[in-house]
Amino acid sequence: MNNLTAQITRNVADIRGRIADTTARCGRTAREITLVAVTKYVGPAEVRALVEAGCTVLGESRPQQLWEKAELLQDLPIRWHMVGHLQRNKVRRTLPLVEMIQSADSPRLIAAVDRIAGELDRRVPILLEVNISGESAKHGFEPEAVEPFLEELAGYRNVELRGLMCIAGLQGGPDAARADFARLRQLRDRLRENCPEGIVLDELSMGMSADYEPAIEEGATMVRIGSALFEGNR
């Protein structure tokens, strides 16, 4: 095992240990949490080290980077998730490569995904990205727009809603992040009370390197970890 793989393996073990400790504190189990390793700022060597360390669910924020890495690393058992903004003109090339789109952030994007997925004869799992912090720079549905959209979404045949995703606000630190995560969980719980048939809201993707522990405490089922996986590497 080279130094890069050894360091990333230690980091993965540390994060999985913290996930286990956090779930134990709040009466959950680590098996309830999917660790999505985000590869936005690293290259193929780091990705190979991640997979060797047991991380096979990988998230990429930029479509072009996902295309390049998927081609270079097609020998590995990677399950790619799109976790960043996806433009409609990049959907056709992206869909064959991904297991899930976590950043389904607009009706127009979802309509394009549904149409192209139909042409590819597949159903694509998605999460609705919600702009829970209300920051103007963020993509995503406004919280009050989610419920009206679910009826429309229930009519699509080639996308499969699995839940909601958010990014905590950039200001306010851990307490503000926790409040954002709580709001997303509360929104999901309220929507579940009157969901259209076929709509599933089991997944909550929230929490990144700086705030995944409060996200888990507030109900996250997926955490998207990037920089913490690569600490100690040049």
C-alpha cells in the first residue's frame, strides 16, 4: 500500500468511526448512513485509493470531470452520483454514467432527465435539491415549491424520486447548519403525510466535511464528504 492509499484509508476509517459514534448517540446505526465520497478536487490516483479503502459510492460536482473520471476508471466498481449543478445540455452524456442525480434542482432539468432517460430505456433515481437556506447563489427548489411540484413529478415515468438534498448555508457555523438540516427533515416529514402515489422520500442527503455529524443527528441518510477524506495528502 503506497503512502497516498494509506493516508486515505486512515481518513476513511476515521470518518466511518465518527459516523458510527454519531449514530450511536442518536439511537441510529451506521448502516443507515451512505458515505458519498466527493471527488471534485482530486484526480484518478486519489479515486483509486478511495475505492481501495472501501468507498465505491462517489460524488462528482462537475459533469465534465465526471465524464473524464468515469472513462479513466471504468475498471473500478464505482457507483457515481451527480451532486453538483447539471445543465440540461449535459444530461444525455451524464445519465449513462450515474447511479443517481442528487442535484435535481429545477422542473426543467427533471423534465429533460425524464425525456432522455426514456430514450435510454432506464429509470433514473433522483433527489430534489432544496435551497433550504434561501441563499440567492444556491441552486434548488424553494421549500414552498416542493409540494406543488410532487404532483407533476408523480406523472413522470423515467425518474424515480428517492428523497431530498440540501447544502447548509455558508454563514452561521454549526448551529445554523443544524437548523438548516432540521428544516429539511421537517419539510420531508410534512410532505410524507400527503405524498402522491409513487413518490418516495426515504433519503435525506445533507452534511459535508464540516457538518456531517449534526446532519446525521438531524436525520441524514447520506453524507457527502470531500476534503476530510484527503487531509494529510500533498
